[in-house]
Amino acid sequence: MKISKLARSIAESPTLALNEEARLLRERGEAVINMGIGEPKNKTPIAAILSSASKLSEGNVKYTPPDGLPSLKKAIIRYTEENYDRIISPENVIISAGAKQSLFNILYSILEPQDEVIVLAPYWVSYPEMIKMCNAIPVIVKPEDGTFHPRLADIDKATSSYTRAIIVNSPNNPSGCIFSDNFIAEIVEYCEKLKIYLIMDDIYHKLLQDAEPKHQV
């Protein structure tokens, strides 16, 4: 028995591999500080526990519409307006099981074989593998000035007629760098000009210590 060529081409998650190595070292009694997987030690909010228990007790665990519950869509629309000052319509909201599924669904929906997606380094390790799973090609762009902040000039050099999308992750995983408003404005204009997709992964926009999120797209 064998798996497909595509499946064989997908690399194991380095983050999960590092996490497993840390676990094995701890089991052997070694002192380990795991800088790999990000798992906050916060307790589950009591409101989430009570709400989940209530839904389970009511038997409210039925199939949902493919794009999500209308009530949850309304909450997301309200959240988007409050945090991004943008009003969106329900048909432009899709509920998923998490960020990774959302990103894969986007890539699967827009990519053809041999299309290219620009990934800004440093990057979340899952980006290139999800792109490969869609038979497309990740193009890694590293800032030539040695910083963690991307530059449009570097991106432009990597763009080709096969470029279909650019993934921007700010605040960035793993660097923590927050991309400047000027860069965000530049990349939006750049993608509009070339008619390519801009995928904004801003899952960490609330995890800020000494700054306020400003980006609006």
C-alpha cells in the first residue's frame, strides 16, 4: 500500500515535530523550555464552558448551514465593524473550524496547478505545505536588508506571470513584527494593480503588548 505522490510531497510540521521532541526529553527527566508550539496557559473562559454545556444540554448540536450559523455571522459582522471599521454583508462571511481550514479553503478555491503564491519570510510553517497541497508553488521572499519587515521591492522581484496571491501575516508568526501602515497600503495597491489576491492573516491582531492595531484593509 502506498500514498499519493502529492501526499508524499507534504513535509511534516516542524512545529509539531519540535513539540514531540520536547515531550520525549521531558519524559526522560531533562529540563526543557519548549519554544516551539504556541499554547497559552490561559484557562478556558467560564462563559465558554457554560455556553457549551447549555448547547449540549439543549441538544443544540445539529447540522449547520455550510457557510455557518446566521447568529455567528452576525457576531463576526459586528466584530469586523468594531475592530476594522468595515461593514460587510452576510454573504461575504464564511465560518470555518479555524484559521488553518480558512487558509486552505481560500487557496484551494483560487489556485490552479503551477500557480505561484508569495510567502513572506519568516512565515508560519503551514503556508508552503498548504500551497503544495493545491498543486501550486510557494515562492519565499526574504527581506534583503536582513530585517523581519518585508519590502515591496523584494516582493516585486519575486512576482511573475504565475503569481496568483500574496499571503501577509501581521502581527507576524514567528517574528512578532507588526508591518507598517505604509507597507500595508502599498501591498493592497500592488495587488489591486496586478489583479492578484491578497490574503491577510491577522489572527494575532489582538496579541499586542505595547501597541494598538491600526491596519484597515
